[in-house]
Amino acid sequence: RRTYVGSMPGRIINGLRTVGVNNPVFLLDEVDKLGKSLQGDPAAALLEVLDPEQNHSFTDHYLNVSFDLSQVLFIATANTTATIPPALLDRMELIQVPGYIQEEKIEIAHRHLIPKQLELHGLTPQQIQIPKEATEDIISRYTREAGVRSLERKIGAVCRAVAVKVAECQPKITNSNHTHVTEKEGKEGVHEATKSESITDTTDLALPPEMPIVIDRHALKDILGPPIYEMEVC
């Protein structure tokens, strides 16, 4: 257990032992969210790891011997540099990656996000259609971000609303096996005919009459509420 300091190898040495090489690529995700606690300051520990003047003699508490990290490539990601300590930021080479433009978000939504959400909610393209105009309205009026995380959540909300409507529109299957049959053959024929008609009526359960449901601006307002952002005209 990691009860005491040095009871197990650190994350870096453990990762090197897992890959079996001394020149791997480490991904440090969201270093802008590092926090301090009574156990120590992770940002101060990363100074020794990322500083090229010191990482050739990195010392792990478990090994208690120096290890060369100069061949390791560290890639750190962050949403903002405002919360990264200046000393740690000075050890990094900063690369600004711009966010997706609107046309790229639309293509990502229709190629990946919408099919994923349809599968998660048990829907098919014959039950719901989200045109590009509706996707553009979601991007410009309900989400404004560099990525597509909020866009995926909004598409999921639309799919959940449509899934509920599909479930409500499906006709109920009635059990026709308990139909009372009289002794006369004519009445038996009538009951058999009505029984066959009820079976054929319940076969088309996946496509209610109003399918497919096309999502437009009015449907978005009913599902997602009023737009959060308005189009700005210069």
C-alpha cells in the first residue's frame, strides 16, 4: 500500500518499468489543475522532472538512486497558463493549439458525436434526424467552447428527449389469445380475422406515424430551452 513515502515506486519509475524502455513519451494531462496539500506540492516535484539541468539525475524515493530522465519526452496539456506556477511554466516550451472552428465542429458532430449518441440511446437514423442547420444552432446558440464536450452533452440531451417520445408513441401489445370463441363456425372465423389483424397492426412498432423526428430550431427551444447566446452582429 502507498501508506508511507517510498513504499512503492513513483508514477514515473513505475511507468518506465511498464513500457520497458528509457525513452518513452509521458503525457501530463491538465497540469493547470495541480493543487497543494499536506502531502506536498506536485508542481515543485515536476520542476526536477522537467528541468533539463536536473532530470539526468532524478532520484526516486523507492529506488533511492539517481535515474536519467533526459531521454524521456514529457507532453503536458492545459486549458490555461494562468494557474501554472511561473517556475514550472519556464521549464516548458509553450505551443498554442487553437480550438475547432464551426465547420470542423459540424463535421465532428455528424461523423462521430451523433452516431455515438444514437447508439447510446437506442435510436436509429429512421427515428431522428439532426440536420446541419440544427447542429449549427446548437454550436452558435447553446455552446461556445474550444472543444466539443458541451456539444456532445447537448446532442445527448436531444437524443434523450427523442427517445422518450419514441417510447411514448409505440403502441401497446395486447394479448389476443384470450379471445372468446363461440360454438358457431361463423363467429370463429370473425375472431380469427380480427386476431390476425391485431397481430399485423403490432408488427410495425419501431416506426410510429410521425417518424422520423426532424430536429429544427423550434424543437431545440423546446428541448434545450431558450438560447444561451445570441448571434452578435458587428
